[in-house]
Amino acid sequence: MSDEQTTTGGPERRGPEPEEIRFFGTTWVEHDGGYALRRAGVAAGSLALAAAGALVLRFAFEGLVVADVGGFVGILVVAGFAICSALAFRRTWEGFTRRPDPSAASTADKSAQGLQLIGFIGSLLAYFCRSLVEAPGEKLHRAEFAAARERHERRRGARTGNPAARKTKATGRKRR
């Protein structure tokens, strides 16, 4: 998010602009432009995709049963998908509340991508649960946007006025 971009208020008013959220754009700022309808659509879509994914996994498991690989392999597959889904849910949920640390992002994120791919149902369910409350990531974006506006106002307030006039008020004598 850049503090120097022009807001939608017009060219005379400069300041930070809100970051867009996937499927919502900037409607999360004022909850306008079909925000509630988009939230309902995102919730329904993510739940439908999670159900479709579960159906595909069920067909895959039935393939293992037909192949007669044994009960132990079946338990391992179910446990693997359950654990990966739980980890993907937690990681996705945390992504809605805080940004990842850029210094630790390289190795940890690459190793977790496989877990999130396997546990895609957990990620979809996290998206569904969060969209029932707000746009996924809205709280994080709102806090960052408010901090950027505050920084902008502080910088802007420090630049207003004549610096020479401020010095005369502080010392109590006129400058010549």
C-alpha cells in the first residue's frame, strides 16, 4: 500500500489508497458496491468447492478400497488428509489476521505449500468461515489502511504552515 497514491476523493486530496481484496476490490472500506452479496457468494462458493473436493477425495479413497491396499494404508491416507487440512486451515486463517514475516517466508512457505495443496479442503473451509464474519483479510487490511492514513496525516500536519512562523511563536520574538 503506497501512501502517495491519489484517493478516489479527487486529485486535490492525496493520501493512502486501500489495498484491494480478492473478490471484493475496495468495497470492504465502506461496505458498499454489493459487499454483502459478494460475501454471501464467496461463502457459498468456497463451501461448494470444499464439498466438491471432499467428493473427489471420496472417489480416490474408494479407488484404494477397490485396489485392496489394506486397512493400514487407508488409515494413513485419511489421517494424512485430515492433518494436512487442519494445518492448511490454521495457516490460511492466520493469513487473514497477520502478514507473514518476510525474513522467514522463504523456506517455511515453500515447505508448507505442499501441505496446503494436500489440505485444500481446510483452506476452503477457512475461507468459508471467515467470509461469514467479514471479507477474508478485511480486519488486517483495515488496520493497515488506518495506520497508513494516520502516518499520512501526521506527515501532512508536520508540513503545514510557515516554518519560520513556528520558530517565532516558540521563542517569543520576531525574526528579521
